[in-house]
Amino acid sequence: MLLRSSVVALSCAVAAVLSASPAQATPSSGVTAQVLFETTVPAVAGSSAGTDLTLRRIEIAPGGTTGWHYHDGPVYAFVESGVLSRTLQDCTKAVTTAGQAITEDHGSDHVHEGSNLGTEPLVLLAFYTEPEGKPLSEDAPAPAC
């Protein structure tokens, strides 16, 4: 009887752990990117690492999205064509139209999602200044909006 009770208790514990679903990152869709330039600036006196600089041309199809993410360093972007609709970490919305530029805050407390809610492709030129060795973006779960 003790063995049976232990097996039942263990089974319940395993089921509870396996059924818990932590917040998941949202995948991108309809996004293509081309690297136009990339280099690493070596570390300077007083810093422990260099900076990776990357310029990308990003196209987001109508209805496409970047998924929720953040950057480890500042990102500067210029909207070449279309309209960029962003949802920010505090659930506010920001719209940037062709000919305008944005600066994205960085760090895990600045998650955001970029979307193309229009009917034509959205084209961005994005300049990333990431700490050496870091990815261009880090996937993140969507905030509770």
C-alpha cells in the first residue's frame, strides 16, 4: 500500500510539472533579412568586450511580425517603405512611417514586437550595436497586454 501511495504521489507531481506551461516566446513570421555590413570594433581601455556592428535590410510581408524580442544593445532603424507598427513592453503602440527613424531601447526590460499591419511590404534598414558575441535579438515571451 505504501508503494502504491508513493507511485500515485510521484505521478501527480510529474503531471503537475509537465503540465505547467511557462510563457513562450512568439515566433516571427513573414520576415526576411539581408546583412549589408558587419564588423566588430575591438574593446577599448576600460571595457571588457568589443561591439558588433551590423546593418541589415529587413522586409516584413503584410501581416508579418518580428515576434516578441529584445536587443542587448541599441538598435537604430529607418523605415524605407511601408509602416512599422510596434507594441512595446508596457503594451503601448508606436507607428513609424516611411521616411522616419526610430531608436529601440535595449535590455530584457524593453521587449517589443514589430508588425506590418499594412497591405504593402515593410522595408527597414536596421543598424545594430550589440555587445561582442551577442545575437542581434533575443526571443522573449509576450507581456500580459
